[in-house]
Amino acid sequence: MVDARNGTERIVAFVADDWDELPAHFGNAWAEVFPRIAELAWALDAAGDPDRNAVLAMRLAMMFAGHPTVGLRLREAAEGTRGQGTGASEPVPLSAALGALRARVAAVAATRYTEIFAPRSMRPRERGVVTVRLTRTGLAASVGPDRVSLDRAREVELHLHAPSGVFAVEGDPVRELMIPAGAESETAAFYLTALSPSATGLTLDLVQNDVIAATVRIPLPVGTAPAAVTEQSAVIGAEVALVSPAPADLELRILETKRDGGSVLSFFLHSPNGAAGYHHFPAGEVRISGSPQELQRRLFRDLESWHGSRGVRRQRALGYQLYRELLPPALRAAYRELSVLPLRTLHITSDEPWIPWELVRPYDADGQGPAVEEDHWCVRFELTRWLAGQAGPPARVTARSAVFLDSSDPAGAEPLPAVRDEREHLRALARRLGMADRSPDRADSSAVDALLDNETGHIGLWHFAGHGDVSALLLADGVWLTPDELAGPRQTALRSRRPLMFLNACRAARQEPSWNGLGGWAQAWAGRCWSPFVGPQWKVTDEPAAFLAAAFYDRLASGATVGRAMAEARLSVRQRWPDDSTWLAYSVYAHPNTTIAFRPDVL
């Protein structure tokens, strides 16, 4: 181990630099380790006694003897290397290193549980109350194993969404709660009246820093049977990012409710950073006729069947149709005002998984003033989406290591020659950035299983290129990997790490029904594992798909956000292959301002 008296600055700097990987490394012990790190961080004194600082730094260093990156850095700093290194011989001043470590410590949130009390059921014209608080222990902690991690420095906004015509909420449907450092939050109460029978319930969004951090669904049927007067405690677990992304210019919150045998979409328009002047504006409802899944299947079949100039015309026509038929009049009227503003980022948080919002192409000549005519939303904006659920999108992913799974020539399938170039481009980029490349020589089922079972807590970037579909990926030995295999300990490890996943395989981002909800890769990675996810919704062509992936990573490596990197990559592919719809096919499940920090794995 490094001589602490001569290396106090290095020890502190290394721990701060690798902070994002610590929860995954320590696992369940992190809750016990973190307070010890925090105590040492505040005990160190940049202007204090060097000998005392050295002892404290040594205690800090000993906690990381087995850590794959911090421990290795400390050993190499002590022993020296023959390579050129990365400047480790010039440590930052202790004051700067301590500032970085203390900022990391301060960013860790307090653990809270949601405790929601609501009637079991209601009858029409009956008045009821739903109460919400964020607790540390007590009933919630004993009932629910999950937790809500919220930033102590910001208040939490609770947005209650009640289906129109089913419930009427009294007063403002938004409440604010503070998270006291050493006490329970206050209790927020929502009073409502049931209007008509329905099997649906309520939706509660937890919002911090104008970003939806988590979504809770509260079952509350309205029927003709006598109301259940006994209240039920609903303990909902939601893992919230410790650091929120920078707010977007525009956000669309889209709620789906089942009504009279169909689906109704309710739209709320918001400008989180104030660029557009809308604050959770109720922008109307649209009823979808027929099965959303069948409508999606027909739309994608249409996109896949046309090529060349005819295909481009069909893309444009379908984009106009989505804008005209899916955006309610109130939202289109608001959009006319927004079209003249220099808005850049758009984030969509939706309950429904079926609609390709990337394809939407605004055209409106019915109102006053000049006609609105814009490109598809995925290039008009830096557009991303997210599935409403237990966690919001992460602000940042730190990637010190990567896995590229090449399935370019699997048994019994058509070879994909561009995949090899895609793999080599990405591996060269990883080498240039100093990342550890944990790619197997052959992406067969045994190698992929070994990675998922043993390495998920440390890998920051996963990339698959080859044949696939919404329900499976074809590995090199002809075995199919399915989304439901990201479960159990694998899911727990992925949640702690939240890596970026890019599945460059046909239809990988499409959703499909499962036993009790949604299935598919987007639901597995973003919905269950809370990780940023990229993939196409329909068939893509080999060479343009490889080119888009390379362009996307090149831009991320230059510092672009996820939203900007994908928008620029799309335009590059469209410019080179204007008659191919590959550039339009991709969905990005993240926040537009999410960043990917590529870091060297070792000194």
C-alpha cells in the first residue's frame, strides 16, 4: 500500500475519482462503509497536522485494498510503473482533493420510504383522502424492502394525476415536501371525490429539480359496492438518482388510462428549465381506437416495407399522421407558440410504450400566422424517452470498462460483415480512452453468462451487435438470450451500476406484453435495471447501423450529452444514406442531458 504520509493527496483524489463505482463494489455493505468514508472525509484537514492526515488517509486507503481500480491505483502509485502514466506523479493539492471527496459525500442522499395511505375502494360521489409522506423507518421500512433515495438539499414535489371523469381532486394536485436531515417529512394530503365507476387508480410522480425521479401507481377502484372504510398502507419502493440531470427545455408527461375498453392518453407540457414558460400544463387527452400494439405493428410493418424515395415519403406522411392524430388540440396550439423558440432538448416520460414519438413530424397550417413545418422530432430535438416507474434516468454513467458482444456470424444466420468494423471501431475508442476492454473473444452463451453473473457490477458500457428481436438476441453459438434473463442477482447488480446498454439489433427497442405488464429489452434495461438503453424499433440495415453506433460513441467521447450525440449521429447517417430509414429507427431511453463519463481504468 502507498506511503500515506507522502500520498495523502493521491489517496483522497483516487477515492473521489472512483466514487461512482463504490456502491457496486461494496454491495450490501455500502450502507455501513459510507458513514466511515464520510467521517474520514470531514476529519481530514488540508491545513492541519500532516502526520494526523497521513494516519487518517491510511485508514481510508485500507478500506479499498480489494477494490479493482482504487486498490490498483494505490499500489501502482506506491510501486511506480515504467509507462508514461497519466500524471499521477503530480498529485492535486490536498485542499482540492478534499473538496472533490466532500462534494461526493454530500451528494449522497438520505434513505426514505414512501408511505401512502389510501382507501381500498370508493363509490361514486364519495369523498376520500390520500396521504403521502417520506419516512426513515417505522411501518414503511418494515413492510417494504425497497427505498426512496432523495436529495436532502431539494424539496420533493408530489404530482397526483387522477383520470378525468373518474376522480375530481380538490385544490392543487401538487404538494411539496422537504426532506429533513434527521426527521420524517411532513404529510401531504390530497382530497378527492369519486365521480364514476372505474377499475383504474391514481398516479403519483415524485419530482426533484424538475425531473421526474419516480412514479408510483396507487390502486383505487371506484364501484357500486359498499366502500372499504379501512385504509390500506401502500409502501412503494423507488430508487431515485442521487444527482439529477440538468433540466430539459421541454418535457412531455404522457399518462395512459384504460377507459371503456380503450386507451386514453393524457398530456402534460412542462418546461423544466423555464425556456418555454409552461409549468405542468394540462394539454388535453386523446383516445386511441383499437389496440395500440396492433397499430404499432402495422406502422412498423409499413416502415419496413418501403425503401428509397417512396420510403422517405412514407416516413414523412406517417410523421404528419402521428402529429395530427395523437397530439390533442390544446397541445398543438401550445406547440405553435413553441415552434418559434430556440428549444433544443425534449424529454418524454410516458406510461405507454407503443408510440414511436421519434417519428412525429409537426405540420400545422390551420391556425393564425405562418404554418408550422418541422423535421421529425428525433432530429428537431435532442429527444429521449423514459418509462415511468421506480426510478428516473441517471444524470451520469461512469464507464471505466466496456463489453462489445460481436455476433456477426452466428450459426444458422446471415453474416453481418459491418459488425466486425463496428466492434473494432468501438474497441479502438476504448483503448484510446484507457478503458478496460472486457469483451470475450467469442460472444457465445457461456461467455455472456459469465459476464452477466460476475462482472455486471463493474462494467459501465454494454454493446451488442448482431441479429436480434424484441424477445431475444442471437449469440455466436446459436443460443438465444432473452430479456427475462436479466433477473435475480443480475438485476440487482445492474441496478447498482446502471450502465449504458446499446443493442444494435433489429427491433430491439420494441415492447411486447408479458405475464403482468410489459416485456422486451427496453423494459428489462430501462424499466427493471434503471439503465440508459439504446436500440432500434424496426429493422435496420447492417452498414448504416454500424456507422450510427460509431458516430454516437465518438460524440459521447467528445463530451456530448446522450441526447445530442444521438441527434448528431442520426443526421450523419441520414446524410450518407438518405433513402434508408435506419437513422430514424432508434429510441433512446435516458435523459437528454445524461452524460457518459469515459474514464481510464488504471493509471
